[in-house]
Amino acid sequence: KSTVAIVGRPNVGKSTIFNRLVGERISIVEDTPGVTRDRIYADAEWLNHTFHVIDTGGIELGDEPLLVQMRAQAEIAIEESDVIIFMVNGRDGITAADEEVSKLLFKSNKPVVLAVNKVDNPEMRESIYEFYSLGFGDPYPISGSHGLGLGDLLDETITHFPDLPEEVEDDETIRFSVIGRPNVGKSSLINSLLGQERVIVSDIAGTTRDAVDTSFTRDDQDFVIIDTAGMRKRGKVYESTEKYSVMRALKAIERSDVVLALIDADTGIQEQDKKIAGYAHEAGKSVVIVVNKWDTIDKDETSIKEFEDEVRSAFRYLDYAPIVFLSAKTKKRIHTLLPAVVQASENHAKRVSTNLLNEVIVDALAMNPSPSIKGQTLKIFYSTQVAVKPPTFVVFVNDPNLMHFTYERFLENRIREAFGFVGTPIHIIARKRT
Ligand code: GDP
């Protein structure tokens, strides 16, 4: 997928446009902590193209001066995107800050589409002409608050998308990424995995423009570790900003089948851990929770059980994720990791037979009759699996509004238990039988 970044000095209306572009596509999943609020990175769609959009204005750098902020945002846009939407304010004319940003964009050699925002009515269209002098060709008048002009702007934007090679969908290979707070041991874990005997690292290649993936083989199974960190420019001021690293993590998660959510046993579970793991859940990926630095814990027979309880209550929405305890440093128990990844990946792609599925639903109904709301009873006629990665089931009913989420959850658990969907989320969609 191509990536579009929106750049411009503060208050030109970047976030308004971002929200318009990705609008309804951001779904809020309840009980996943803090995932969808405050997003700077999301998918949008125009004329059969789906693409990523980055709102660089959402990347803040603490107290850095404005100029530093703008420069960092422009650099992120240049590094991460295929096309840049450069946004200015039609009411202000060209400002010194606009000129600063254009200099950086010029040097990048990336395609730039110039959007003149706050052109709320036709009379104001005169104001766009002076922006020709910025040197980015035709300015596109838009109005974020009224939603005007976006069609023309996007038509122009998509003409600049490169012909990206389709990422080869090879069902034999298991693609996974490692996410977690700084210092939980992501790099150490990857190094330990790759340094293991019986692991053959076949190549380390830049398979996409902005990630360095590593492939290896273990017991005839091919794996690819998808790079999350984008370490190439370590030390740059924006590398340390949380939203930027979140964005990199989201990009990696999206390309993964399985996501390893790393926790540091030494520091214990923290708020940020929940948030980060929530991204994987929300993306519908299989998840393995990895408790690293297990060597630092004084263990007795109950310590695993205790920590497990803690993890379960902190990550309620990940009740399907297996928990693996290990030490990346001493390599103790590290052999338990890949089997869990393989299992989670197989379940993510699993299809179940329609007959068996309906038997399970009939049994579930017998065990726990469907609810009534205001005298109306939910009737379930028939169910079928419509997708994998994650497994998705459509349940045909008399009225989807009668499917209470607690009942949906009950059906989900029955399906999960009956077919052993360990590691993967599953989705249930109630649809009216026509
Ligand atoms: P990252 O930021 O998540 O990639 O974390 P690193 O892999 O750089 O590790 C951060 C620190 O934790 C380093 O000092 C590691 O040596 C240490 N560390 C990583 N794994 C373990 C472990 O299993 N046990 C202990 N005791 N320390 C670890």
C-alpha cells in the first residue's frame, strides 16, 4: 500500500483533513485501552485505492521550537511516504514557515501535491493563485470544515502512487513482529532467536522501502521477522516520540500474521504495555504474550501462576493469547516460543466446516438459550465462516439488534473452545436473514 503524509505548519488544518480522509474507517473497539484516540496513522480509500495516511501534525516533540518541529515532521513525511500533501492556509497567504517547509520538500524529490485549505466558498478561489510561486504546480483549493475539494485533491494524489510490487502472499511462511515498550528486550529476543542452534538465517534483506525483514528457517518452517523499529536513523529527535514509534509498530503489525507482545517481568506490567498490545488485537492479528527477563524473578512453584493471573487481568481483551515466559538474555525457555507462534499462526488461518460450526451453535443454544429484548427473541438460523486471518463468522439471525454483546461473546467462546482457536482473535458478525 502507498503512504500519503500530510505536512504543513501548525493550524493550517492538517488534522481536520486527516480525519475527513480516514473518518469512518477508524473503528472504536471497546475495552481495548486507548487505541483509536489520537491517531496519526490510518487507512483511507479513494477510487479503489486503499492507502495509509499520516498526519505529521500529530507528532509532537515536547518543547522543541516550532522550526525544529516542522523540520522533523517534514523529515518523517519524506522518509515514510510515497506522496506528500503539502497544506497551506488560503487565508494567510504564503508565510515564512510555509517557505521553510517547501525548501525541505523540494530537496526530497518526493511528489508533492499542494492543498490550499480554508477556501470555504467560490469567491475565495482567487486566493489560491499566489501559491503557484511555491513551485509545486497547481494548488488545489479545499475546505476541511466544509469538506470541499477533497475529490480533486485525491484524484491528483493517487496519480503519483508508485507501482509497488505486491507483497508476495506465501501461505507457508509465518510472518511475525515483536512489539513492546523501549527496553523490554525486543532486539535481544530477536538476536537470541536468530542465534539459536537449528535456526538457519537465510537472508537479511530490505524487502520493502522502510523495513528490514529477516527470514529464517527452523524445523523446515520458514519465518520472517518484520522490523518494527526503523532503527536506521537512531538518534534523530523524532525517533523518541511515542507517536512516531507507534506508527512504525502499526506498520509492522499490519504486515504480520502473529504479533509477539513483549512484557518485562523485571519492571512488571505498565499502562503502555496494554496500549501497545491493544494495537495488535485491534488489527485482528494473532497474539502471543511474551514475558521476558524471567531470569530476574526469584521463582517458586507459584510465580508463573501469579504472573499469569496478573497478565490475564491486565489484558482482558487478549484472553485468547498464550503466555510464554522466557529470558532473551540467558535463552532459558526460549525454545517454547516458536511452537506458540506456529500454533497461533495456524489458528489465524484456520477454516472450520460449516456443518461442525452449526452443530456447535445448536449445542450452544441448548446450553444457553438466546436472549429476549422487549419480548423479542433472537433466532439464529445458520452460521458460516466467511474469512480467515482472523477467522470471521457470519451468523444469520431474525434481527441483529437482538444479538447482545454478552451473547455474542458467549458464542465466540463456544466456537473458540470447540475448534481450539488459541492465539487468534475471532470475529462474529450477526446479519439479518433475507
Ligand atoms: P528493546 O529496546 O526492546 O529492543 O530492548 P533491548 O533488547 O535493547 O534490551 C534492553 C535491555 O534489557 C538490555 O540491557 C538487555 O541486555 C536487557 N535484557 C533483554 N532481555 C533480557 C532478559 O531476558 N533478562 C535480563 N536480565 N535482561 C534482559
